[in-house]
Amino acid sequence: LRSPWRLVAVLAAGASVLAAVIALAFTWTSVNAEPRNIPVGIVATDSQYKSASSQVGTDAITLHRVTDRASALEQIEQRDLYGAIILEGDPEVVIASAASPVIGQALTDLAPTLEGVHPGDAPVAITDIAPWQAGDPAGAGFAAAGFPVVLTGFLGGVFISFLIHGRTRRLTTALAYSAVVAVLLTVVFQPILGILHGNPLLNAVTIALTALSGTGIIAGLNTLLGRLGLPLGVFFLLLLANPLSGFAMPAAFYPAPWGEIGQWLAPGAAATLLKAHSYFPHQDIHTAWITLAAWAAIGVLLLLSRHGHALVRPAPVVAPVDPAASAGSVR
């Protein structure tokens, strides 16, 4: 049988619109993202602060006065500041490349102009307290790792939705899949590629919870809503949560309020945790852990909400008939 022309037209138009939406979702954040009022500390006298403020002269950076260098370093390590300008004592610009290469480069470029602000002829030193590791010198690997981490949830959710029948079996599959894929990705990203650092167990737990949240949401919505749940889950995970995750750039770079929204979704919390484990061990990440665990719990509850029906059901098993027994039963 040939497909009716009306169906051909509808499917072609619908697929084109879907492709455009996907393209928009994956590009609009990059196109519109730029640093806005990024907090940078400054240790300076009143006159030095005024002079430095005029030298900065950009909306990308907002200077926050800090009492001393030690306090500035502490706030950078906790990710409350993206860098610091030290003008009292030995002149210095402190950057954290892993927090934002863009802000780090901007502060580095600003250093020569600050020499006139500091009395004396000493050049302004550049100190990077959180550089990218040797395995990922420009941070491109960490940015690229975000999509595979999110993709694990998508693949698991689609796999369970199509093939696994039964509420308990779906939950068991989701838990086992998330644990195994977390170990494999941690091995690939940490010892093999050198993208992630820090405690490998914490990295694995972060990836496992991210995979469980995505798998549970996609397959759980399928469990709860039927066929409509699968595209809704995919839309939420790949077209909303993934572009706002913050793997490729800091959340502060996104247009408001999208950066903040992204941090309250599972991929955004995962990006915060993985970067903290690797580069900012002093950062307060309690909120990120709670956020990620909450999304994983939501996925589990969705999976348990109803008896899950696989979209592709296996053929029924028919017991073979014994011809002798069948013949003997006829009298």
C-alpha cells in the first residue's frame, strides 16, 4: 500500500519544523550568551578603585571590593568571584581559567593598563589559580563531555520505553543501566581522556544520577502518559535542559533568567558538580547535589507511577502442541 499524499505532506512539514526547533534549541544559547556583570574582586585603595573602574569600562565585568588577597582567593575558589585585581602591595591579576576562559583572557588583557594605576614600576603579575588540566588545556573536552552525559539519559529512556515491559523491570533496568554507564563514562573521561579530575567515585555518582534522572523522566513519562510521554521527555531533556546545562559556558553568561533555570535542572547541576570535583573543591555544592538527587527521585517515581507498557510488545509465546496427546484426546 502506498502512503496517501496528505500524510506525506504532513510528515514532511512536521519533520521540517522539528528540525528547525532542534537547531534553534542548540544554537540560541551560544548566539545570545555573553558575559554580563560578571563579579571580579579588587583589592585597592579608594583612588586605585576609581582608576581601575574607569580602566575596566565594560558591562561584562563588575568590580567588587575585597579586603585582601586571601579573601579574594577564597571567593574565587568558592566560585563567588571569577577573578581578582590586586593593587595594594605587589600588583597582580588573579584568574581562574576553569571558571571562565573568556573572563580569564579579559583580565589578562587588562593587566597592562593597570600598571599606571599602581604606584611604582612593578609589572602586573598574572596568576591562574584554577587552570585547565594538561589533558584538557583549553576546556574544550569538558564542554564536549556535556552532551554524552545528557545523552545517556536519552538513550536509556528510549530503550526502556520501547523494549521493557513492567514497572519493576523498568526500574531495575534504569538503575542497572545508570550504574554501568556511569562507570564506563568515568573511565573514558578521567583516566583515558583526562577531561575530569578529582575523586572518580564522586564523578561516577554524578553521572549515574544524571543518567537515572534522564532515563527515569523519559521512560517515566511514557509510563504515565503513554506514547505522548516519550516526545515530551525527549523535548524536556535534549531541547531544554541540555542547552542550559552550563557545560560549555558559565550559567552567568546565559540571558536571564535562563542561566538560573538551567542550574535547577539535572544537567546543570551535573555540570556544576563535575567542574567542582575537578577544579573547585572548596565550592559549596550542596544545592547541586540536592537538585540532582531530586530529579533522579522524580524519575524513579515516574517509573513507578503505573505499570509500564513497552511501545514495541514482544510476540506472544505459544506453547507447542504434542500431536500424540492431541490425537489421543479425540475419541
